[in-house]
Amino acid sequence: MRKEGIAPFKLEDKKLYLLDQRKLPSSKIYRVCRTYNDVAKCIKSMVVRGAPLLGVVTAYGMLLGIEKYKYTSHNDLIEFVEHLKHTFLDTRPTAVNIRWAAERIRRVILSSINENFGKIKKIVYNEVKNIVKEVFETDRLISVNGLKIFQGDEKKTVLTHCNTGKLATGGIGTALGIIKYAFKNNKIKHVYVDETRPYLQGAKLTCWELYQENIPFTLICDNTAGYLMKIKKIDVVIVGADRIATNGDVANKIGTYSLAVLAKENNIPFYVAAPISTIDFNISSGEEIPIERRDSNEVKMINNKPITLRSADALHIGFDVTPAKYITGIITEKGILTYPYKQKILSFKKL
């Protein structure tokens, strides 16, 4: 396989190009988004995924909406911005970074609503650029802070789930960013990668990113993780997050909860890596997190080919919630939080 750079998105000539992550690693195809609806459809259909990247792409999608909006009045613009926001909120209900980005773009528009429309567009463009820069810097800081969990001179074997690298954020990544940074600092011996059914983000994306970085890895079926823990093959588990409640409960790709319970049973540290933008300060526990349910055909098909009876009943729950008590630490750009989490998380609300 050829090693190559990864650019999950790019903006050219007022069009947003999104790398279709469903086609990786066999094909590198960019989907062209000319309108905000094109972007929303790409989010909904999993062309792009990963909580931080969904925030970035949402911001770009709202920018496309503003760029092509036919201005009539301030009041109509306000109404259109609300429409934009809800268009993106309806795409992936669990990933809170979509709301974070949509609200942020909405705020800058409302705060400059009395300016001429040309200036408003420039303000939105600059805010989108600021969001991208902040996501990249946040990734870097998470990776630096994450290095602190690798104590001593002995290299560690890490297990990770889903994809949390550049393809999930645009920057170095969160959980995978820590792994990359730790490997460069001679702290990683090997990485076990859950395949992550049904979309196989681990098999398709994480393995690809690790290969680009020359990091030794082994792909495993999701249901192999517990056995590897039992026979002492795993030193630490690091995963990402799609939404974090103020008590420290974490919603992440389905299968994360199982890993956390298994890690607890086998006395293995279990860490979550995520930016503060993934914290939902409006909810007190994971019970309030909306859990996305997707088309059952995504379980029954792989690469558009059926793997079971077409008439079979299948359940596709996109995420699960891991209670805070199972999490050794939450690694953020501001440092590593430890249980109990509530007061520490609420201290970030002012930021």
C-alpha cells in the first residue's frame, strides 16, 4: 500500500471537498459539496465522521449556506441561520460537536447582524478558520497531555476502538493522536485495533493511519478484545468520545462500554481522549444523551453485499454510554481529569 498524506477536507472555489471515508483505504474519492444541503447529506450518510471533524464540517457547511444566501433583510437572515443550525443538528444527534459549531457560527452572525451582508460573510469565514485552527491546536495539546499516562521506560501495548485520528478531527487526532505522539516518544510497543462493526472504521481508517505513521499494529475482531485483556496482552485502552455529560459519562462508538467493563475487570487503565467542545454542559448524566439508531441494512450489508438473509431483523445502535466509574481518566487539552469528574468538568464551563 502506498503511503500518502491525509486531507479529510479542503475548501476550494467556494466548494467543500470531503474525503469519502466509506471508500478508504481502497479508493481515495472526494465528494464535492456546493451547498449546505450537500454537506448535511455527507454527514448523514457517513461520508465524514468523528465528532471534532463533524464540528469543522458543520462550520464549513454553514459558511456555504451564508455564501449562497440571497440577502433580503436582517430578519430573514436570522430565520435562515436558525434553519441552517437545525439542518445540521438533525444529521447526527449524538455528536455534540455539531451543535457546538452550529451555535458558534450562529452567535457570530447574530452579534454582527447590523453590519452589511458582505462584512457578515467575511466574519463567518474568519470564524470558520478560527474553529479549524483551534481544533488542530486542541489535538496537539491532547496528545501532549496524553503522553503523561505512559509512565516508566517500558513500552506499552495499546488497544483502541473506532477511528480517532486525522480522519476524525482534521488534526493529529484525539486518542489516536496520543498514540502517534507516544510512539514518536518511544512509549508504544504495539497497537491492537478493533475492527469496529458495522462501518469498520478501525479496520478501514485506523489501520490506514497507523500504517502511514509506521506504527506496528494488529487488527482484531471487536469480540477478541476481552480475551487479549485476560491473557495480559493489553496494557492500556484509549478511546475517543462523541459526547460527555457533566458527571463524566461518555457516549462513544458502540462497543466502547463493553471495553470499559472488560478493562475494569482485568485491572487495565481505560482512558477517554476528547476536546472540551465534546462536553455537553446541558446534561447531568449519560442517560440524557440521545443515542443514534441507524438503518439496519448497515449491519446486514458490507460493501453493498448482503451477509445475512435480506429478511433478517437487525438492530443498529450507533453509540453506547460508558458510566464515569469505569473511566480511569479523561484526557483534554486542559489536562487529564480523574474520577469523580463533575466539579472538574464544570470548571471548564467558563472557558
